[in-house]
Amino acid sequence: MKALVESLGKSVTQQGFQSLLQSVVIQPLVLIGSIISFLGNTLLRTVRPKMSFSLFLKQCEFVGNQSIGVMILSGMMIGAVFGLQFGEMFRVFGAEGMIGAAAGYALSKELAPVVGSFLVTARAGSSMAAEIATMRVNEQIDAMRVMAVNPYNYLVAPRIWASVAMMPLLTMIFIISGVFCSFVIGVVIYDVDLAVFFDKIQWIVKPRHLWEGGQKAMIFGLILSVIGCFKGFNANGGAKGVGRATTEAVVMSLVTILVVDFFISYLNYLQGQDSIL
């Protein structure tokens, strides 16, 4: 009896370990491999056959133009909050003139690309997943294949390249809006001199910081569009599957953006690109 109990315990332990290995290691690796394969097919079909430029422009209008309003509003609010918070902190040291420099540095390196990509994921990435998932469950993608229309070339490639192209521009709009509002807060509330405000920004915020933010925005645009299209492309199960694919696309995009942002920042730190001066 004791031997039987021990053998059952070992069997349960072994099954638990295999289940843990499956969920923690194997399934994520399979998912990553599937996404890379999906991206490879998309890049291949961008060239052969050549991607339609009109479809690319249409997606640029959807991802870029329709996101400008939310980018400006969000950038202004974050810049205003930064101006108030930094103003109180710098007032202790008599350095209110650093409000703009601190806001510009934080926005250009981290907040604008990360928060901006979150907003675009919520607005455009979720829409990509929902649209393609609806076409999948309604068998419209299969119908496209029957009509000799490559779905990667027609549906996926324009969305991915439009996201990559538009995200840096949206990030710059976010930065400008945020710095402008921090300028208003600094000048109106904390009585910062105009010349001092812009002189401190020029001293602290360098072109490499803007370039770093633009690079992050391009990578984040690639991430949110690839994941959104991938989840939509592999949806199943009718209307419930569309909702599940959309939710998974948004959550996975946000988490992936945060993880990738950490590694990019750490690599910049190792290369000595994180120094302020």
C-alpha cells in the first residue's frame, strides 16, 4: 500500500512538472515561433507580390490621422501633470526652470513612445484584431485565397508597415504637446522665464534622446500591429472567438511593449546612451 501511494505521488508530481513545463516554456516558445513565422510571411508578401501603395496610405490614415486627436489630448494632459509635479519638486531647490527639461527628457525617452503605443494599441491594434478575426470566422480570408488574393499582402502588410511608419510621427506630436503644456504650467503658475525654460530644454534634451524615442516607437508599432494581425488571423469560434482574439491581442501587445521597452532601455544603458549630458 505504501509503495502504491509513493508511486501515485511520483506520477502526480511528474504530471504536474510536465504541465508546468508545457505552459511556462513550450507554449510560449511555440507562440513566439508562430509570430515570427507570421511576420516572415508578411515581409515576403510585401515584395512578392508588391504591396498596394493605396492600401498602405489607407492604413496610414487609419493608424496615424485618426490617432492625432487622442495623442494631442493625452500629451497635453501628461505634460500638464508633469509640469505641476516637477514644479513642486523643483521649487524646493529653487530650480523651477528645469520643469521643461525634465518633462521633455521623460517624454522623449520613455513616456511618449510607451504611452503613445498604448493608445494606438487600444484604438488601432484592437481594431486590426477584430476586423481580421471577423473575416476569419466568416471565411472571407478563405474566399480571398480562392480568388488568388494573398491575405498577407492585402490585409496584414499594409497594417504593419503603416503602424511602423506612423508611430514615430505620433510620438513626436505627443512630445510637442506635452512640452507645450509643461511650458504653459511653468510660465503661468511657476513664473519661469521663457529664455530659461528653453535654454534648460536645449541643455538637457539632445537629438539622440528624440532619436531613441523614435526608434522605440517604430519597434512598438511593429509589435502592436504584428500581434493584432496575428491574433485576428488565427481566430476561431464565431463571435466569441473574435472577442477573445481582440482581448488577447491588446493584453499581449501591452505586456510585450513593456518588456521590450525594458530591454531596449537596458541596452542603451550598457552602451552609455542613457547619460543626460
